[in-house]
Amino acid sequence: MNTGIKQVFASCAVVLCLAGGAVAETLDEMFERLSAAETAEEARRIEARIATEWSKSGSPAIDLLWQRGRDALEAGDAGAAIEHFTAAIDHAPGFAEAWHGRATAYFLAELYGPALDDIRETLVLNPRHFGAMRGLAIIMEQIGDEETSIEVIDRILAIHPFMEDVAEARNRLTMRLDGVPL
């Protein structure tokens, strides 16, 4: 074998060794670990990694629009957030996080119909989106449909058993449905 080919094989072997140590965990694997998490701390770490993966649109321009929408939400400017997320959706309608961001902005603007529409679209694109499910559960509770809210919460807990405030919301809703004064 000539020297050039040996160098190529050696380079490939180094790359394969390096890649073997840095194999990225898939979303499916993260979700398996999330549903089996033993502590809230472990679940929060996995949740953060999932959110990071979800936030990647594959386009720097769409990522910028999405980040501007997030920044507007953090600043309490639902109108600006709606505009940024709408622009992201217009250019990347398959990016579930843009739909979820706009649903959140609509919710903050008390536009529940459009928020529900965007939550539906988020869940069509990403059926395991526990954040969108949480938004749906909150809206269902606010409009007085506690039973649907509990059903959605049960789906969340199957995916993310330590999601913040979800188990408490389920207990509160169950008590309310059972006629226990709160």
C-alpha cells in the first residue's frame, strides 16, 4: 500500500476514534432518558438539551428571527414577538419552535383562539412538545375544561414526569373536579 493511502486510512481512523467519543445523543434517546429520570434536576438537564435541539431551525436567518421573538417575549412585548415569530413561520413553516413561540405570544396577548391554533400546529410538527402541551393544558383550564386539561397533563407527565408545576396543576384540577374546596 502506498504512503498516501496509508495516511488517508490513518486520518480516517483518527476521525472515527474522535467521533466515537463524541457521539451526539438523539432526541429519541433524550426523551427515553427524560421519561425515566429519577430526579427533577436530571430531568431539567435533559429538558434543556431537548430545548436546545428544538431551537435549531437549520437557518441562521430563521434562528435570528426566532431569537428576536424570544427576546421580545422576555421584554414583555407580545406584539413584537408575534411579528418576529410570524416572519420565521412565513419563511420556515416546518419550524415548530416558531409556532410555539407565537402561540406563547398570542397567549400573553390574551388571544386564546390564535394561541390554540399555533399550539395545534406545534403539536402536528412535534407531537412530543411538552411545552406546547403545557400551554394547551393552561388554556383548557382557563376556559373551564378541566377534564381536557387533566388529559393533556397526563400526556405531559408520561413524557416529562418532573415538568415544573404540572403534577401540582393535576392535583389542583382533580380536587376541583372532585368538589374539594381549594
